[in-house]
Amino acid sequence: MNDIHESKHFNQKTGVMTSKVTYDNSDVLASNKEARDNESKRNKFRHQGNSGLVHVGKIHLGDIARLKTLGYDLMSPDPAEQRKALLYIQAQEPFLLKTTAKPFAKKKQTWV
């Protein structure tokens, strides 16, 4: 995924430096769409393998950087910030997910 390109331009008249980042996430989006299309309508969260985990999304590094500029930091050490970002993706950008289900709950589960 090293297809992130950055170009910089300095405007001598205004003294302003601008940076433009481009990336191609079409392979990731195509992979996610294929996984959604092949998804069984039942057993959306059926555990695969011995880990008990389900792979629900694949996100390009360029999208991670883009989301951070929008205020959603997926790589934050704060779990609340990560949850906020995942909920945003689930609600606003579901094409980044490999499932049509809603894997991220709005409220954190508490055990008594």
C-alpha cells in the first residue's frame, strides 16, 4: 500500500506552501465489495478459524490519514477515539467495511 503520493507547491507571491496527497484505494474497495457480495445473509458474525474474531473491514492508509483530517483517528491509543472513528465509518462510509452488518455497537457493553 505504498501508493500514497504527496506533492508540495510553494507560491512565491503569497508565501503559502500547499501539499496535495493522492492515493488509489480502488483495490481495497474492490476487495471489500467482493467480500460484501459473497457474504452469507445468515451467520454474518460466524467465527472463522480458531481465533473467534471476524474480519469486518480493510482500510487503505490514505483513508486512515483522510479520516484523521476529518477528526476521526483510527490509530489513536484512546479506545473511545477509536470507537468514534469506527462508528463514523459504519454510519457514513460503509464501503470501507467487508460486511453489510453493523459490527460496532453505539454503546459499550458493560458486564455486571
